[in-house]
Amino acid sequence: MNAPAAALSPRVAAFLAEPYVATLTTLRPDGSPHVVAVRFTWDAAAGLARVLTVATTRKARNLLARPGGRAALCQVDGYRWVTLEGSAMVSDDPPRVAEAVRRYTERYFSPPPAPPGRVVLEIAVHRLTQLNI
């Protein structure tokens, strides 16, 4: 089951709404971690974190190689941090990509780049950890 919005304290929800970047961790085919900085959005009602990218990136290829594989996003500001973990999928479905673009534009106050081959990584969050929030 995805992390319900009710499970978040108002402070955590406010922190996840701030326009920070996060690190995204996925696993390479050999099992080693791949960590990159990304912009993302958090949909508390759906329990989904979304990352826009291109299908040929290492992060997308890692998830395509392991459908339903695990991923983690960690947003940090000084000594405050929240990590969202869950199973992830890659989608090129136009309505899903459009929803990710809409949420990104709202959170970061400008639209994301629109490269060819754009996809959305959706993480169904099952675990949330935090510090100093």
C-alpha cells in the first residue's frame, strides 16, 4: 500500500512541497547503487513521487531492467531530510507524463525541459524516513 497523505505530518508535507532537489537512488543491473540529483514531485494523495527524465538515462534503464524495482528519493536541506522509498516504474504514457509536467511546473515555477523520449519515473512510496522535520 502506498504511504497515505494522512501519515505525513504537516511539517513533512510542507518540507516536501519546498522546491528542493533530491538524490534518486536506483540499482544498476549488477546491483550497485546509481545515485543522481533530480527534481521531483510528491503526490501525497496518490502516494507517488514522480521524476521526469529520458528513457535512455541510466536511472530509467535501471528501472526498465527490473520492473517494479525499488528506488529511493532523499530531499535534504542542511540537517533536515526526508527519504521516500518504494517500487518504481517507467512510463511514457502521455497522460502520466503530462501530469508529471503539470506538477513539476507548479512546484518549480517553470516548465521542465522537453527532450525527445521523455518519460516519467513513478515511485509508489511504501516507506518514509525523516530527520529534524
